[in-house]
Amino acid sequence: MDGIAPIDLARPEILALEPYASARAGGLPAAGSVVLNANELPWGPSPGSELNRYPAPQPAAIRRHLARFYGVGENALLLTRGSDEGIDLLIRVFCTAYRDRIAVCPPCFGMYEVAARVQGAGVERIPLVQSSDRPAAGIDQAALAASGARLVFLCSPNNPTGALVGRDEILALAGALAGRALVVVDEAYIEFASAPSLAADLASVPNLVILRTMSKAWGLAGARLGALIARPEVVALAAKIIAPYPISHPAADAVLAALAPAGMQKMRRRVALIRRERERLYRALGALPVIDAVYPSSANFLLVRSRDPSLAAMARRAGILLREQSTQPGLTGCVRITVGAPRENDRLLAFLENGR
Ligand SMILES: *Cc1c(COP(=O)(O)O)cnc(C)c1O
């Protein structure tokens, strides 16, 4: 199967598609141009504002900064409205409705399955493998390799367990699926982990796709900016079907500010603080009678197993919002707790100790 490239797995109608050519597709107007090609109003809402103009489809400065930060070439990168959009684009490029399917490894993020259902793609659920000290850790290589899926979604660190999927496991799976499927590694939380991104492995693994986001470590969930990282041919296919102007001016401005040196420093400081707080919470939670188990995490949250099934509901009445996980396979009694600011974590611990 070595002769089959990842793009050969794409839907034929996407391969054949002539994408929409927007007024800005050929680049931004040169300074001083009389811009009469996009049916825009000539005036913005206030002096100096450019909101009357359609934005650059893929803002060049953001691409340059993020390509460097992720350690990949700019042609390996597509900027998306959060990584949620990256998930959706991949499924729409590679899954023909009512024929193709994806594989997911529950317990995991729910958007993969939702995006697949919307596209009419099937979903194979191949649960993470239980181990003695963790509810779910390893992937079931053999079952994934035999699943017949076009896209395998892995999440590392995994939401909601916080565990990394081993690089060796992922690369072995990608090798086993060469010519048959793409392996998508969702690295939404990788900045909080000690392990590096798998982006460097793209050079040797053509069927690997990485999803990154500015929603978590960068504190920009409200700006909606993610990145799909893959071989240039795969990126080009996703770029064919993305909406013409996905990145709004305000989103681009916020992201560019975050990527300036001061913003980078702030991000690294904050990630370091969250990691320290994660370790503090991990120890404190583990000592509480109401907590049966707290699982080691490489992300900005902790998964705990509570002795009291109403923990999340009780916390809610005390004004503390936690995420119930009981409906996920193997996670009965589990709750996901985001690591907050030090004072928020103090409040959580006070509630768990004293019930208020
Ligand atoms: C939060 C999260 C994302 C981020 O989604 P955005 O659309 O980028 O905000 C992606 N994957 C997982 C597993 C997440 O938990």
C-alpha cells in the first residue's frame, strides 16, 4: 500500500473541486490601491478601523509566527476557527457520507464524533486500554489498524484523562495505517505537557496530522484560532473547502498581540504557573476523603474519581463548575476539574474539605 499517498484517500469530488476564488484570494491590495473589487463599503465603523474590509484569508504574520512556534514550514499550516474547524474540515475532505468512517478512542473529546455524524460518516469506538493505575491510557493498536477508518483521532494529552499517548505508539499506528488512513493527533493541551509535539515527525510520516489551538495555553478561546498541521498536499485540500475569510480582523489582532515577544513570555509564565498549581491540586485532592483517585495529568485539568456521585452537582450549588464525566466509558464517578488561578483552586479545595 506504500504507493498510496494520503491525498489519494480524499473524496474524489474534493480532489476535483475548483475552490471559490474570493476577492482577497490573490493577496491583500497594495497600499494606495483603489479597492473596488469586493463590494465593501469604503468607510469603516470608526476612523482607522478596517472592519469594512474583508480580512486576509490566512494572515501572513500569524502564519509566519505560528509556523516558527510549531517548528513546521508555512505550507504545512492552515489557520482555522479553533481546532474544532480543523476536525470538521478533515472529516469533510476524507469521509464520503454513508461510506467512510472515523475511529475514536473513548473516553475522549466529543467533537470528533459529532463532526462525523454531521457529515454522515460512521464512527468506530475503540476504547483506550485500561491499566492498573489509570482509567484509560494506551491505544488498542490492533483494533485501530483493523477498524477500516479513514481518519483515526487521537488526543494527546487526552481530554478528559490528561494522559499522553506515547509517541512510539502513535508512530507505529501511523506506519501500520500507511496508505489506508490518516492519524490525527489533537494536541490542544501539549503546551502543558513535558513531552514535545509530534509536529517534527511529519517529515517522516506522511499520514500524520496535528491539531493545535490558541484556546488553551494561550488563553484565547474567545478568539477562535486553531491550526491544522500536515503535509502540504493535505493542507491544500483542507484549504480548498474552508470558508473564504475564516479569521476575523479582531481575532487576528488578538492573536498577533499574543505572538509578540511580550505575549509569548506571558504565555510561558502562565503555563508554568498552571503546571505548579496542577501539582499542588494533585497532591491536595489525593489527600481528601471524598476523592477516591486523582489521575496524573499532562494538561491543565485533573480527572478525579469521587466517592460521592453527586460531587459535581454539589459543587455547582456552591458556585463551582466542574465537568461530569460519568457517561464516558470507564469513568463512572469521575469529574474533570480545570486547574484555575491559585485563589480559585483554594476555593475548590475549601469546598471539598468543608462542603462549602
Ligand atoms: C478544548 C479542546 C480543543 C480546542 O478546540 P478549539 O476549537 O480550538 O477551541 C480541541 N481538542 C480538544 C481535545 C479540546 O479539549
